[in-house]
Amino acid sequence: MPDSEISTIQTRILNILTNLDLQSELERSGKLKISHEDSMLAITNDTGKFLNFLLSIINCNRVLEIGTSVGYSTLWMALTLLQNHESLANLKKSILTIENNPSKIKRARKNFEEAGVTDMVEIVEGNALDILTQLPEKMKHDKFWGNKLFDFVFLDADKENLVRYFDLAMAVMRKGGLIVTDNILLPENYRPAMLKYIDHVRKNKYVRSVTVPIGYGEEVSLKLN
Ligand SMILES: C[S@@+](CC[C@H](N)C(=O)[O-])C[C@H]1O[C@@H](n2cnc3c(N)ncnc32)[C@H](O)[C@@H]1O
């Protein structure tokens, strides 16, 4: 049975997700006039549920996310970790999420504080490529970054560096772990970068990968044993 603190946090997360769903809807419909820079650009609600399902089936303990925005996808993943663990003590710094936009980081922090997951989620501010490049070394020597491999990686930042993000993520993920990449099918203007990405992933003999037509299209890539 989850302790009462865990169920309170789950309820708070679900409330915040509901509010963010409404905001996303306003953004997508164009009813809310907002610059691209300030937009949430969040995954869809059904993609959130899909991530929740995938994290459960691999018995996920540790997540790496590239592209936090205001924390919508992060909260979906935090929810699964809470559903699958009986004690908050085991979940400290279980999600490491990278974002380079300071105003979005501020909004994400507020959402994580309201949900009560600040101990679980570590936001790393900066350029994803730099941070991922340094990650293996930091994980070896630095207690803050932890020395446990990740079970799940979610790639949802810029698309130009996606192939490099994939290779760097493979180096810090356990066998049997998953890398999920958003925007494989939509928007249309990402298609050339995404086709290059799919080609790269599927040529890797240590990976089995499939496109799932949910939300904007998710590439789900399994690191083989
Ligand atoms: C599509 S949004 C992420 C949405 C989020 N995963 C969600 O579903 O709620 C992409 C985010 O990646 C960030 N980003 C883009 N390029 C980046 C980079 N090179 N390093 C770090 N963050 C980056 C953007 O500022 C933006 O907030």
C-alpha cells in the first residue's frame, strides 16, 4: 500500500496535469496568443499515459529527460515512479531533466514545488549536448549525478542534435532500458530530421525500435541485452 504522502502527491500531480492540459489545448487551438519561446510545446495527454505505461512495464527507477519545458512530461513520469514505489525515500533524484530556457525552468520549478516532487526531480540548466557529453564522467565521480544507469530516457528538445543525444543516452542507459523520442510523425517540418534519426537508430545492432503513432509519434527504442 502506498503511504498517504505518496497518494497526496499523486493527487496533486493529477490536478496540475489537468490544468496544464487546459493550457496546452489553448496553445494548440491558437486561442492563447503566446510566443514559441514561451509555449509549453508539451506532449499530448495520451502520450503522457503511454509514457506512464512504458515506465511501469520496465519497472523504472531512474529517468533522464532532455527538454523539460514547464514539466508536463516530467510530471507524468514522476507519477509512474510514485505509483510503482512504496517509499519516497527511494525516489530521491530519480528524474534528471535538462532544460536551457530560464523562464521555463522557473515555471517547471513552481509546478514541481506545487506537486511536492522537488526531492525527486533534479533540473539541470544548460545546453543538453554539453550536459550529456559530460554525464558519463560526472556519474562516475560525482555523488550529485549518481552512479546508477538510467532505465528510461525521453528525448524531447531540439531535433538537430537528436542523433547525438541518442548515442550519448545509450552510454548511460541499462540494457533492457528504453529511449523514447517525441515528434517522429508531427509536425511535418521535423520529418527530414526524424527520418535521419530513425535510420540511425535502426542501424544500431544493439537496439530494437518501433514507431508508435500516438500523439505526435513516438519512437520507442529498446537497448538489447
Ligand atoms: C518540446 S519542449 C519539451 C516539452 C516537454 N517534454 C513536455 O512534454 O512537457 C522542448 C524543450 O527543449 C528545450 N530545449 C531546446 N533545445 C535545447 C537544448 N539544446 N538544451 C536544453 N534544452 C533545450 C526548449 O527550451 C523546450 O522547453
